[in-house]
Amino acid sequence: MLLTFIALLFVASIIAGLLGSLTGLGGGVVLTPVLVLFLGVPIEYAVGASLISTIATSASSGSRYIKTGLAHMRIAIALEIATTTGAITGSFLEYIIEEEHLFKLLDIIFGGVLIFSVIPNFIRMKSEVPVYVNPDGFSSKLRFNGSYYDEALKKEVTYHGVRYPLGLLGMYIAGLISGLLGIGSGALKVLAMDLGMNLPFKISTATSSFMIGVTAATSSGIYWALGIIDPIIVGITIPGVFVGSNFGSRYLNKLMNRRLRQIFTLVLIILGIQLILRGFDIFG
């Protein structure tokens, strides 16, 4: 049984790292349900292990994306301020929400919002590169421009981020929801950069992969302090996630944007269903 547990956890970690690096969501979307539903790990330990796996995904894939120019460090740093502020706000609001017993309702509502948020992705599914929008003055001053060679399209892609205030709002909400519900903020980060700031999808996912490690590192400190991070689970998870995320980061730029959107949309729907099931006490 022990060998089966180790083998299943290691394989799940590889898949989690692979999907996490390709979608910018981290590995928790895959790892948490596998740990809870198939391996019988308590939900709090599963979430703790998922946070550590997210840090591992970010460390492995994020560094490669920075090196290859897919992750935009200036955008990441400018937006991370809002995510951190949102996470702090979420932590303060958590006590009030718990007192009013509204967590289950929030899970259901946000799960539904995530599922409906895939509609814009379906609309943009065939778009490989976003239509160029003239940058506003604020975004120009912050130099949210860049370029990268798209290996799938075989051409240089130039882009410029726009609507920075909208991106900040999206990141604040991402941090807020992450702090309140204990889920990764990668999903909303990618949506904020892709739909809000009109960045190419590969830039959005790569930049999110670089950013999520910071958020997860902050949250995981609480889990370490509470003693609900199992070193055995983490010790098996981290090598698998490194293998998967390393593989995913090598192939992100070789995939068409529509294929990445399809993967991202599927994972987003799975995350939404997870939250709804948790709201009805079916999962977690």
C-alpha cells in the first residue's frame, strides 16, 4: 500500500506540475482532489501540500520563462502589489465570513463565476495573438511592452499591456478570493492579464507562473506554523512537480495559443466544479 501511495502521488505531482506550468495556475487544481478523493489525505493537509507544489512549479517553470522572455518581470512586480493587498484583505475578512457562516455560499457563487468566466475564452479560442490596442498613457509610462519569438507561429510577436488599473483590480480580486477561500489565485491572474490587459495568452500564463510562487509562499507560512504540512507528502510531491513543470515550461512556446486556451478552460471548469462541490459538502 505504501509503494502504491508513493507511486500515485508522484505521478499526480508530475501531471500537476505539467498542467500548472502550461496554464499558470500552479498544481493545486490537480493535486488537491487526487490527495483527498483517491489517497484519503485530509483536506487541510492536501491544501498545504498543494501550496508547496505551487511554489515548486513557480521556481521551476517561472525561472525558465524569465530566461526565455515569456514572463514579463515588470508586469509581474507591478501587479503583485495588488494581489498581496487583496490577500491581506481576504485574511481580515475571513473571520467575519466565518462568523456569518457564508463560506459555503461563497464557494458555490465563485465556482459558478469561474465556470461562466470561460465564455470569453471560447470567444477568443481561435485568436492566436490579441488584436493590438493602443496603450494608454499609464501603461506606456510603466513600459508594459515586449516581444517574443513564438515557436508555434514561427514569428516574432510584439505586444503592449494596456488598462493597468483594470489589471490591478483583477489582481486584487484574485488575492482577495485566494485569501478567503484558500484556493490558488492563478486562475484570476491569467484572466486579468489575458482579458483585462490584452496580453498574449502565453505571456499571461508564463507571467502568472512566475507570480504564483510569491502568493503561495506567503500562504504556506501559515500552514507551516499550524503544523499541517506533512513532510513526507511534500517530499514526494516536490520532485514530481519539478519534473512536470520543467517539461511543461519547455513545451509551452511550441504549442498553439488555442491549444493552451483549451487546456486552461478545462482546468478552470474543473476548479469551478470543485468549489461548487465543496460548497455542498460533497468534496473536502
